[in-house]
Amino acid sequence: MCRYSQTFYRVHYVCVACRRSSKQPWDDLPHPCPQCRVPMVLAGHDFAAPRRRDTSGWRAVAAVLAEGLRYDGFEMCGCGREPKFRPRTSAQVRRRRRLAARSGVPLADLLATRDL
């Protein structure tokens, strides 16, 4: 049975510039940041925001969202139980960027793979 089909869950939206996140209804409407009023980016159901002072963590979040990835541990309907990996520090992102440049593999694929 689909996990997300029974209940309307709110999803995380993120403003990387202000380092803010909030849970909003999942719809096609723009959700502006409460501080800068720029539309926030959809981060997914399972996003865990780093602390505001954690610059390394927010750089990793910015890199993941810039590649079009989201923080979803489940399939969008909620049926699958496969956890998805996302880098948590900028060092992990740098390592994957170097490997993507050397190997020619898309960065989005390397950001989604566990330890190299």
C-alpha cells in the first residue's frame, strides 16, 4: 500500500541563501522564503536541515539541490524502502566533483552514490 497516498504529507522547502527550511503543502504554488521572499526550493520528504552555522553542510545541500536531487528516502508514492544517500559535507561534494571530472560520470549520479 502506498504510504503517501493515504495522508497528505507536507514536504520540506529550502532557501539556501537564508539557510532556512520549512514544511509546506506539496502543491505547484511558489512558497516564498519568510526572510528574503525568494521562492524556496523543494527539498523532499526526508530533508534534515543542517544548523545555520554549518557552512559545510549548507554547501552540500546547495550542491545536491543544484543538481536536481531531492532528499527522499522513499519512492514518491512511499512504496519503496530503499534509503537514498546524499552528501552531508562540502568535502564529500568536492571528492565527488573531482571524480566526476576525471571519469566523465554525471555529478548527479555520483552525489547519489554512497562512499567511494
